[in-house]
Amino acid sequence: DAGVIQSPRHEVTEMGQEVTLRCKPISGHNSLFWYRQTMMRGLELLIYFNNNVPIDDSGMPEDRFSAKMPNASFSTLKIQPSEPRDSAVYFCASSLYFGSYEQYFGPGTRLTVT
Amino acid sequence: QKEVEQDPGPLSVPEGAIVSLNCTYSNSAFQYFMWYRQYSRKGPELLMYTYSSGNKEDGRFTAQVDKSSKYISLFIRDSQPSDSATYLCAMRETQGAQKLVFGQGTRLTINP
């Protein structure tokens, strides 16, 4: 299996622009997670889905952030408009079933907002 | 106060040393404890998983949980340069809980 796939790997954008991050979970996995990692705050859970349905989005920092999962093999995290403080590494992770203790992380998208 | 506290380091030790990594937490409802390893420019990967108090050993790695003190540890014996990475503790409340709360991670370097 190719593992969790994220694109792009790097994104540099200007403040105010829309940013879309993409994730393809491991085939057959039913749960998907979006995390953000910074030096100051560490790894934070933003939102997670089960069977394509958002379960908990309490970690989404502001209304500028939105996430969708239109089908079992694709999810997006959108930031509109982006701000410099959104600069971070964004990880997508998937797990086999709801409640599984192991989450498989993708390689991350390094976002820089100037 | 953060729910999970972890010294970010960095920690640098010579090859072959025993390494001790630790986390403390404040939420007494946490029952499931994990250690993830993250190499530079990569995503975290699960290293160890334990439930409640006690020890669990896997090769050179031992995970220890002391719920009475709200303290967990990861020990690495005979450390190797390939163990150089950031180690993150993570925990959750129940078996079915999806939300993992992570520590900030400790950056570890093993010097040949």
C-alpha cells in the first residue's frame, strides 16, 4: 500500500489567498484526521471524519478553515483567506476503523503564508 | 496548563546509552497511552501502545505508565543513531475515543 498521500508537499502563498490541501487515505480505512503541527503548539487535531462524515471539528481554529470528505478516498482542508499565523505543517492521518488506536500519518504539507 | 506536558529537549546522548523520555498529564480520564516516532520531514508513526498502568516491552523499547502519578515514560536501550528522531507521547480517554492528545515531542539525537 502507498500509505496516506498528501499534496502538495510544500505550499508557499501570500496572505489573503485561498489554500487547499489534499489527502488520500489508505484504502479501506474508515476514519480520517487532519492535524496541524507547529513548534509552539505541537501537534493539534483539527477535525476528524468517520465514514466520510465529520464527527468533531472543535479543533478547527477559525471559520477560515473548512474540511470536506466527498468520498472514502479523498479529503480537502481549505483555508480562506490565509494568514501568516497559519504557517505550519499539516498532516492527514487515517485509521482502519472508528476507535482504532493506530493512526497512519501522511508525509505532511508544509505551508508558508507570507 | 496543557493537558499533556513533554520536555521538547533537544536531548543528545552517545550511541549505546539508555534514553529516558517522559510525559506528564493532567486528565485522569486518560487510559490509553502511545508513543509515536517522527523522523525529520516525515509524519509520526506509532512505536508503542499501552493500556492503563504497567510496563510493555518491545525489543529495545520499554513503555511505562504510572497512572497514580500521571506520568509515562519511554526507555530506549542500546540506543542507535537510527533512533535519532522526535518522540511524541499521545493519549486518549477510552478505547473508542478517536481524539488523541499529543505532547509537544522531544527531539532526540544519538551521537555515533
